[in-house]
Amino acid sequence: MEDLQKFHHRIMQYARILTYDSLGKLYYLHAVITETLRLYPAVPQV
């Protein structure tokens, strides 16, 4: 989580407003969310 925060702060120093287009550039955030959902799925597998 700390790595993600550092990455986010580094990205946001160039773009002050988070837009829909800028979300597509946050590849590390996508990887963290995907891994979290893999480890802790919202619906149990049968």
C-alpha cells in the first residue's frame, strides 16, 4: 500500500485533478486492485 501511495503522489504532482482519462494511466493502481480482488473475491467461488 505504501508503494501505491508513493506512486500516486509522484503522478499527481504533474496532474492536480484526477480525471477519467488519467485513471487509465494508473497501471499500478489497476494491478493492486486486480490482485486484491483475486485474493479476496467479492463472491465466493463454488
